[in-house]
Amino acid sequence: MLFNSNKLIQLVLIAFISMLLYGCATYYQKNLALQSHITSGNFSSADKLLDKDKKGEEGINRVLFYMNKGLVKFMMGEHELSNSYFNKADLYNEDYRKSMGSEALALISNPMVKPYKPEDFEAVLVHYYKSLNYLFLNKYEEALVECRRINIQLQMLNDKYKKSQNKYANDAFAHNLMGMIYDASGDRNNAFIAYRNAYEAYENDYKTLFGLDSPEQLKKDLLRTAYQTGFMDDYDFYSRKFNLKYEPGHENNGTLVFLWMNGFGPVKAEWSINFTNTGYNDGWVTFANEEHGFSFPIYIGNKKRDEQNAFKNLSFLRVAFPKYVERKPAYKGASLYVNGSNYPLELSENINAIAFQSLEDRMARELAYGIARLATKKALEELANNKDQNLGTVVSIINAITEKADTRNWQSLPYAIHYARIPLPEGNHEVSLQLNNVKGTQQKFSFDIKKNKTTFFSYHQLESSHVQ
């Protein structure tokens, strides 16, 4: 329909109010206090700050509230309460519905006014934390369900995208963790299958996408469970492939699985791209950027003549998009020392790399939406200018001020996950964590190991670089 002057004034006022509400700062800048408490390990203060967030459970960022609350409670060791918040985040993700009002407002302002929909990898990492919570509550079956849901949800998310599908469509570490849990429960048959699935995912996906090879410990576990289940053809195949052999001898020991979460993942900032109107053809206006090889058509054939002309007259657009800014961890790696032996903590999940890849995978979808959004804003500006030059000037200023990328993201996630499996005799053991680029032991832990039992433990190394 053709916009009249009163309608345009209303839209301008709505856009101006949204600009006042959400300002020009990035989501990271607006949440420095919360992030400062989390990155410094002051989780009690982070928890209290979240409790003071009046809009937390009802506002447009409610899913981020639930995910942050769940993670903070996880770090505080309140595992049941942590899962209650992660369950809310999970339900919100599954029941996410687009609001026509927020979608319309986003078209004339920016996507920050819409309820936040998590990145795909953020949604699946909720299940990772839920799985750990269940492990620490000794609920192995529930932990396995969450591991399975990681790859089920990845597949469901990817099925939505008919074009520009995600390359991150299979999580190797989820299979690996599933294998560890089956292993701990005594189900060697399913443990072998999960380890094999993990190895194939590392070899077929992670090596190419993230430059991440299968951990040596995974190869050892794959060999061991093949041997223990009597799958000797598989054992012989992988033994030759890995040039490794399984040496029985620790069957009556207990096991420590140490998960080391290092640093913090990236935060979102914004960047912009110029697009040129390459012309009108049979109801379509196409905007292109030669430098990046982008070309996006917008259909305007069913619009009124004045609106069509407004779109046709657009010469160029400058559109804001999100980008990730890396926060490098202070330490590149670590090892565990116990009873005179050294066990390296092996990289098994590079969340930083997954974040960058996930945003790259959906960039075509993000660009198409951004072009349509800004073209609509500029067309409104053209219509306003035709009706009233002063009003057109005001709309132009508002458009410039409100043009903003969605910079929200779950900023409490680790940069990467490493792990080690250590066989230990029954009894109390002191385990020392040695950071690779620091002299001397940094942290000591004590574990009461039980015969034929697996003890799971996680530790988040908080030191990470600041965002510039």
C-alpha cells in the first residue's frame, strides 16, 4: 500500500523511539558489568546482577538471560537449578515464533528490536551444559539424551535451510562425550559406536572445517572398546590405521575424565558493505557488490507505482552486518600431572572456530535480509521526501542513526574444550594442572577415585584477552 504522510510520521516516531531504547552501543558494551563478573570468576555477583534484570525473563533477550543464568548456576555447582534455566532456554528455542510487530519494526529500524534467536551452535551448546549437569548429578541416561539431542537439533536446524546450508552439521565432540558416558555406564558396545561416529566426524568434517584432527585419546578409546566388545575385525582395522595397540592392564582401575574449558568465545561487533543498484528488470531490483561478489534481487512488482519508483530510484545502500571479534585465551594448552605421569589436555571442540564458521554459513541469509531491510528504509525516505522535504530529511537522519547490526550473542561460552582420560587406582589422588606457557603448577585438584568407576570433572580457565 502507498504510505501517507501521517503513516510515515508514525513510522519515524517508532524508529526514533527504538533508537533511543537500544542506542548505538553493541550488546557486549551494554553488558560489560555482567561479563566482567563472569570472566573474573565472581559468579555470585553475576547471579545477583541477573536477578536485578527486571526485563530478563520477559524481554526480547530472555533466551540470553536463561542461558547466562544457567551457565552461572553451572559454575556455582547448582546443577539442578542450572538445568531448570537451560530447560527454559531450550523450550524458548523450540517454541520461537516470529512477531509480526517486531518484524515490521525491525524493517524500519534494525534487528536488535526483535526477540533474540540464538545462533545454531549456541542452541546446541545448551545441551552440552545440560549433559554435564546430569553427569555431575550421576544421571547418565539423561546426560546421554542431551548428547543425542545435539546432533538431532543440528540436523533439524539444517533441514530448514533449503539454500546456504550450514557446514557445521555434525558435532564430533557430542559423539565423543556420548562415548565417554556409555563407557562410564559399562555399555562398551554403544561406547564403541559413539567413539567411531566421533572419529568419522573429526576426519570428515572437523579436519576440513576447523583444522582439528581426532584426539589421540579418542583413537585409544576406539581401540579399547573394540577389543573389549570382541570386535576384532574393527580392532585390527583401526590398530593398523592408527599404528596403535591396546594393552590390557587397567581394567580394575577407576577413571578420571577431566574437561578443561579454556578462555571465552568471540563477541559480536558490526561492519558494513556498500551495494549498488544495478537496475530494474521484470519486477525485480538488484543490488550488488562487486568486491565481494554479492548480488541480491528484491521483488517490487506488486507494489504501487510510487513505491516502485522509490525502490527504483535507490542508487546505493550501505548495510550493517554482524561480525565476530575473537577473544584469544591467555593459555594455548595445558597438561595434567598425577603420580609422576603427564597427560596432555587435548583439543576436542573449538567453539571459537564453530562460531566464525556458523556466521559465515548464514551470511547469505543475513545479507538478503539486510538488503531488504535497508531498501525498505530508504524507500520510505524517498516517499517521505516526495510528500514533504523536511519529513524526508528527518527520515534520512533516523535511518542513518538506526542502521545497526544485531550484535547480541551468548558471550559466556568457552573458547574451546580440551579433555584427558586418566586411569587411576582406587583412592585419593592429587592432580596438578600445568599451563603450557607458564612455569610452575597453577592449580591442584583432589579426587577420590573408585574402582571401575568414572569420575567426571570440568574446569573453566577464565583468563582471556579483552575485546578491542
